[in-house]
Amino acid sequence: MTMYQEGYRFYCEMCESFGIEAIPFRYYVLQLSQEQLTAYNEQAQFVI
């Protein structure tokens, strides 16, 4: 879950830099594609 949170923080920073409001974390995770979820999970395996 930490990888998702890091991705969300980056997303929030980018939203802030463009002056737009970020969606809540719950909706952020729900909007990830299967490809994105798989990539996060694969990256998380290298971190552990």
C-alpha cells in the first residue's frame, strides 16, 4: 500500500503545481488501471 501512497503523493504534488484539486485517495486507487496496479505490485516486490 505504501507504493500507492507514494504515487498518490506525487499525483497531489502535480495537481498542486497545475492549480487543480486532487481527488481523494480512495478514488485515486479505484481509478488505477489493471496495468498500473500490476506495475505498482511488481515494483513493490523489488522494494521488499
